[in-house]
Amino acid sequence: ISVECVYGSFENALTHLNRRLIATTSPERICGGGLLKYCLLLTRDYRPYDNGIASWQLEKLMCSRFFIDYADINEQEYKLLAFLSSHFSNDDSAKYRYLLQLRLIIERSTVCLMAHERNLTLTLITQLATDYYYRLYDEYNIYSLMGETTTAEVTVPNSITIDVIYHNEWDEWKSLYTPQKKQIQSQQDN
């Protein structure tokens, strides 16, 4: 077997791999900053290796390069969906955990975007995470109705709150689910 190591030292790279360490030296030179792969490794219980640069500094560089390479929200969505389909197959639970990790990193480490652009990206990730969450929830309910047990994970970590659920029309959503509006309508009817 022939092995090529682009890290530099094969022994160090093998040590990092065996100890589940993420050793990134120049994320600004990697396409997309290595952000998507970094978050994937974090969800697989790898941890950042301390090579003299703090992990929060690396995360900022990764986010900056990611948004340089994928500046448009449509490009980001395309890249993210392609990454999810190629790295997770049909594991909705893993996709959900990954999206939560990605959202956390982007939320705390993005410094190069205006608030509106940052919110668009965070909303995109939240929408995708919400879709996978409800798929898991539906799977869990279907299995429960059939009398079978399931191992589907449907947990929301404390680090994220999904606070917006999108419906066909914002006004329709507001009129259907806002308790104050229901109360006002019932008072007017009386």
C-alpha cells in the first residue's frame, strides 16, 4: 500500500488520527476554509489539536474563507446540500447533529459578514435542521404507532433554539398561531 501524506510528517498525522485530533494549520488556504469538514469531525467526537493557534481563531479563519468562496446564499445552500448528501447518506439524525454544530460554529465565529448576510446563512441552516428534526420526529411517531421501538434521536441541545417555523404565508402563520390574535378575535365575536 502506498500512502501520501500532505500534512508533512506521516507519524504526526497518524498520531492525530489515532487520537481523534483535528490539526489544521492554514485554513485560509483550503477551499471553503475546511469549515464543513471541521464541523463533520467535531460531530464525530474529534477535538481541535493545540498547535499554537487557538481553536476559536481557526474557526474565524475557516468561516471567513468559507464566505469568501461561497458568498451567495444559493451557493452556500448548494454546497451544504451536496456535502450532506455525500457524507451522511440517509442518516437524518447525523445530518441534524451536524447542522446544529455548523450553526454553532458560524454563529460564534463569523466576523466577516454583515448582520443581514449572517442571518440569511443561519436561517438556511436552521431551516434545514428543522426539516431533519421533523423527519426524525415523524419517523419516531410512525414507529411508535406501529408498536415498534426505535432508536431515532429527537433531541434539541441547549445550545440552539429553533424559534421560527415557516408556513406558506407569514400572515397566515401569524393568524393561525398567535394566541393574542385568537383572543382578540374571540373578544370581537362576543
